[in-house]
Amino acid sequence: MFYRSLILFLISLNGIAQNKNQFNFGVPIKIPLLVAGSFGELRPDHFHSGTDFSANFKIGDPVYAPEDGVINRIKVSTFGYGKALYLKHNNGFTTVYGHLNEYGEKINSYVQEKQYQKQSFEIELFPLANELPVKKGDIIGYIGNTGGSGGPHLHYEIRNTKTEHILNPLTVYLNENVVDTEAPIINGVYVYPLSDETMIDKNNQFFEVSLKKSNGTYKSNTIKAKGAIGFGINTYDTQNNSRGKNGIYKIVTYLNGTKTFEVVFDEFSFNETRHINQFIDYKYYKQTGNRIQKLFVINELPLSLIKTKKNNGIIELKKQGDANYKIEVYDAHLNKQTIDIPITFSDDKSIQKEIPNGKYIDYLKDYVFENENVSVEWDARTFYEDVYLDIQFGKNALKLHKDEFPVQKNINIKIMVPEDYPNKDKTFIGLIGNYKVKYFDTWKRGNDFRIRTKELGTYELVQDLKAPKITFLSSKEVYENQDELVFEIEDEVSGIGTYNAFLNSEWILMEYDYKTKKLVHKLKDEKYLNGNNVLRVEVTDRVGNNTKFEQTIVVN
């Protein structure tokens, strides 16, 4: 028995040593590592898949390869990660760099050549293993603000190359490079009634628990309850020298000393990230903009981030007695906050819950609803739990409740367009809300218009008869090699679909930033002639409306 234990101990030590040696990586940037967005942080419709490092509000600091490898993927996108780079290493992991302003010189030349070949700014490339090798410390890019970025920063990821699971860079190897001695911030703790007979402090509605801090621990008054209850928490983390409200690393709950629920933001896969909408109190988020992380699970929630869920984190109070519920919240440096909540059974008379308005939906069933020329359908488990939906049909329109329940599968909406409906080619099914229209790619076959969506709300036929707008912002009489040609483009209804520009009938590369509506060509590409050049720009929206701009410019 002794030798077996010794062998297991040595194997464990060897595994720890291998894991430590496996990530002999350097830092991706040489400016101080200030976390502007943490791994797993709660974002709209997804968990944040990397760690964002602040760039002190400026663009252009170099990004370095943390280890030898090969560039195996490059993606340039108007949205998402913007200019992104994927670097495959020999240890079975891939690092990812998002929102870059530019790539390193060799990579940039490679990308631009492909863009001109395909005549497209947006491009996805998969270089061969011997095309773009890099060594540790090579400059592979420069910090930027491209794509869906909200400000200059580096989005940095570590992925398992084989499984494509994303790992937390701080807990993998970067913890020692980030200074964080500050414990997470507790914004609020909430208690939920989870059965018809549940009563909590003579109430059957969820509410915020009153907390006071004493000797470093948050404590609440005794909660008097019966039936099934669950808790949720609104919390975030801060870091030395940074006031960003980042996500936390781990939450653990205990009931009378026994672990009941644990969520750890260490690794997850992309196919589970949308389940964030069930992990949080989605309705509360849509009403207030604040996110409560639920410390319990209703039905199924396929999240590998959840490591423990005894009784799904639900507390059952059925008889006289006291209990103690404890929540521990950690950041990636294991700074901790503790919350103690005493609970006692109270056999208060139950209050009958009001039945919500709308159609009762059993989440385990398929559904089809139709009226005249409009129909909607979805499969079982499209919702996470039973719901009541307000479903109303209108003329070429459908009200499908409002956006307060999370949806995990596609809902199919079909509108049979009237035979005499005008401008069908300029028509799409759109989501109407807050005086805005959200465009959906609409599948059309004759009069049959269809979309797929994961959002509740009001849908109707929308026509876009307005062409995009093009404004030339550059105003020099004579341009030089270092200058840029800058346009502003916008479309009010369906949005920008495609854009192309030409100098003397030859296609030129234009970089598009949807945030600023800017379309930019750098004359250093040297696609011009000395002297007069005919500049032409064409912009088409998503339903085919087109606008053209043409002007002669002088370049020396």
C-alpha cells in the first residue's frame, strides 16, 4: 500500500512538472499586463474566450510570439476579432491574437497579396506549415482596435489545438506577470423561490439579500423559508492599477459545510458558450443590464464550467431546523470574498402564484403555430425550461413574446408574402424594437420568406428602398504616397453588404471599420499612377441597393 501511494505521489509530481514545463511561454506584449477583460467574463450571448490586455488607450505596441510555432490561420473580419492571428505551437496548444491593427511585416505582406488576389478585405487564410514559421520573440502584430473591439487592446487566447477548447491564460502561465492583490467586489446576493409552495420571509418572489460586512466576511440576517430555494450573485473583480470590472475566476457554495455548487472559469468549448443566457438571470439582465450568476440549475445546463452541482445547487427546506449557506468568490490570484447566509425553516402559509399571460410552453415538446400567411415553429429543448409566451399574429408580422427568455436552438419563422407585395427583392424579415430594425438574412423562394432566429421579439416584413450613402472625407488637391483615401459609408435599414473601390479600373484594398463607418485605402499600396487617377467606390446594402462614387484625384 505504501509503495502504491508513493508511486501515485511521484506520478502526480511528474505531471505537475510536465504541465509547468509545457508552458515555457513568454509574454505576448512587453507593456505592463493590465487585464481589461478576463477569461470567461460574462458578455452578451457568450463567455469571453480570452484575456484582454489594456494598451493604455493607444494603438501600435508590438505583439510578440510567446514561443516558436507556425501561423496556421489568419482571419480578417469587419466584425468579431477584426484582424486575428492563430499561432500553432509544438506543445499541443495554439495562441490567438485578436483586434490587431496590423500584422508583422512578413505576415502583412502575405495577407495583402492574398487580399488583392481575392479582391476582398475580409479574408480567411490557412497557411501551410512551412509558409509562415515564427520564433519566440518575433513581432507578429501590433495592438489595435479592429473588429468588434471597444478600444485599443490585445485579445489573447490559449487553445488546445486538438479539441479547440479555450484555456484561461492567467491560470495556465501568466498569473505571475499580473499584479492583483484585490479581492472581488460583491454587488449583491439574491434568493429565488423555486417551487409553487416556496415561501421566503413571507414572500414568494425573488429579492436581494441584505448584507453587512464584519471581520472581512459578508453576513446576512437569517432567512426564513420553506420549499425549494436557490441563490444568485452579482459580482466582479478588480485589479491593481486597473479599474475595469472584470469577471471572477471561481464561485463555490456550501450548505452546512458540504460543497453544493462550484463554477470555475478555467476551460470551455465554443459550442457551450451561448448557454451563458441560462447561467445568468436572463430576464433580470434584459430589464436592468446587470447580470446575476445563478448558483443553481433548472433542468439541464450543459456547461463544463460548472464542476459541482449537488441537487443542482437547489436547497430543499421541508422540516424544522437551521442551515448555513456559504458563498466563496475567488479571482484568478485566489483573492477571496466570503458570504455567510443563515437559513431557518418557517412553515408560512403558501401564496398562490399568479399564472402568467400567454401560451404555456412545455420545453420538452415541439411546437408549430400558424395563422393565415405567418407561421412559427421550434423543436423540443429550444427553451431551457417551461415558459409562457405571448404569441400574436398580425398582417405579415409575428409578435413572439419579448426578449426575456433564453433560447438555445433556432426558431423558424415563415411569412408567405402576398402575390402583389411590391419590391420583394428589397424586402426581408426584420426584428423590430426600440425604433430600430435588425436585419436577418432571409431565405426566399417565390413568395416563401423564412428566417432562423434565437431571439424573441416582434418580426415583420421590412422594405429597404434607400441606397447607401458615400461621403468622401479626404480633401487634398494633391495626394502623396503616405496619404490615405478616407470615406464614410452607411446604410440606414439593412446595413452595408459589400464595398469595392478602384483606381483607374484596378481594384484597390479598402479597410472597413463599422464602428466609425470609415472605409480607408492606403496609397502606400502603390496602385496609383503619378498624376491623374480616376477613383471609383461602389457600396451595396444587404438587399442590393447600390451607390457609386467617382472622382479624379492627383497623386505625386
